[in-house]
Amino acid sequence: MEVIAKVRFNASKERIESFGMNKYLVYLPFPEEGNSLNVVIEVLSRQMGIPRKNIILKRKALVTNDLVFEVN
């Protein structure tokens, strides 16, 4: 199954919003860093209730900067 996540950095607090079928908006309270992808996977893992090893980055949309994950 594909999951699409749009990430907003420098938010006031960490939170996640769901927009229907497998679409999420993730707010993170820090600037984008090298390990940001790991944090996004951790947040999605908690939200969806699945192990983080089952969430794999499939691609990053160039125009919209959406992250597309494959979830097993």
C-alpha cells in the first residue's frame, strides 16, 4: 500500500493530520536535517500502528515535495 506524507518543518509542536486514504500532513518542531526521514517514518509508524521496518521510502515527488512510502 502507498502512503503519501507532506512534511512541514519548524512547527510549534509535533503532530500529524490525516487527509483520507493514506495521506498525511506531518508537522515537526525542528528544521530539516539529515535524519529527518527517520523521524517522519517514526511518526507514521506510531500513527498507523505498524513497525517502522515495514515503512520504506519509495520516492520523493519533485514538484510537491511529497514523500511516498511503501507500507507492507
